[in-house]
Amino acid sequence: MKSDQMLPSRRTVLRIAACLGAAATTGTLFTELGRSPGRAAAPGAAAGARGAAAGPPVRESAYRLQPMTADVPPRFRRALPPVRTRPFERFRAPGRGLVLTFDDGPDPHYTPGILSTLRQYHVSAMFFVCGSMVADNPELLREIAHDGHIVGNHTWSHPLIPGLPPSKIRSELGRTSELVEQTLGAAPLWYRAPYGAWNKLSFEIGAELGMEPLGWTLDSRDWTVPGTTTIVRRVLDGAAPGVVILSHDAGGNRSESVAALRRYLPELLEAGYTITVPHR
């Protein structure tokens, strides 16, 4: 990554709750798990995002300490070709459904611990992987898929998408999709922009590659390494039907993330939540 590249002045985050109200603008429809379109995200999720957005612009190299989150709805023109949409029912789940997502892996130090906990509770999640990490850990990617989790595209090297020319965006997404397909036999159907920073070209190129973009509604902020108890509290306080939780299984020391999952996952299940994944 280039250490001197700054975040764009118009910082945007593609978040499911925001996109539900802005689908006509973005050309994208994001639907939430058991929650009707337009309903606000959980207070904990909104508060966490606002707090993370405060302060001066963040350099790309600082991502591992401060990724980009905000409550600002995207202001993109309709992508051509438009990002494909699916019926709202694809996200419905019985009871109180929510989604667990993990970014930046697979990492041999932390991903196995997360997989072990998910396996223990018979839960499926989404892993947005970086191509460079897949290249080093193909067997771990196979283990993720074998356990029934959804593998998404998180670019090859985790760059800041809005600062890239079209050819570079296509390379970052295309190389990763190709490697995932070579490893698993199927290309990813979902992608997530690093830093949550999207632009019109990323929508278009992602659609051309057969992928739909997916954001989050609750940032666990595990990347700040705040302590296991704090991560657990943030997740449990922000949990609500339809929430998509952002966590990480790579990109730094994620031992707290692994330990936190062991604590909050059984509590979510005991509270009646159904941990699910989107289907296409």
C-alpha cells in the first residue's frame, strides 16, 4: 500500500441500512435480515460508526488502527451496468436474524480459532478475503468453504478504491475472484470495499464480475484492539434483527477478536438470534 495516500475528502461508507433508503441513487438494493426497508440501524451501531468517523482524515497505511466508518449515505450515480438486486426475502430468517462477517484473511494465526467457534455452534458466516492472503493460505480458504461459510472478495492488496484507475480496480477485484475460483471451483458472489470506501467504478466492475457489494451496520471496532470485553459489549449492545456485524480475522493481532467471538456468539444464540448468511 502507498503510505502517503490520503482518504478522499468525501468519505463514504456503503452500509446496508443507508443503502435501503438510497437504492435509487446507487443502483443497489441492500436488504436487511428480518427488518423492513428504511428502519433505522441499532443505536449501538450508529453511535459506534459516528465515533469512528471523528477526527482528521486517515492515511491508508493507518487502516489496521482506524478503518473508515461513517453514517453518510453514498452519493453515487447509478452504475452501468446496474448492480444486480435480489428480492428482500433472500435475507429473511426465522426469528431474529443477523450476519457475522470477517475481513482481511485468511490468516493462519486467527482464522482457525474463529472457524473452530463457528463450527462448535453450527453457525455460518461470511469471510471477505484478500487475494494476497489467499495466495499464502489456500488450504485455509478451502477449510472456510468446506465448513459452509460464504467467501467474499475484499480485493487483492486492500487498497483505497477511490484513488485507483479503472484498470487497477479491475485487477484488484479480478485477480482475487480468479484465485478464489481456482481454489474453490467457484468465484465469489459478494465483495466489500476496503475501508468501506466505494465508488461508481467499483460498482460497475464488481457487477461485471458477477458480484454484489455488501457493507455492514455494526462495526465491532476490533481493529482498535480495545480488549475482549469491550468487543463483546459492543456486539451485544448493537445486536438487533437485520444487523450485519463487521469483525476481522487478519490485518493485525486478532486474538481479542477470536476470544470475543467465543463469548458473544453463545450469548447471541441464547438471546434468540439466528446467525445466517445472505443467499442468491
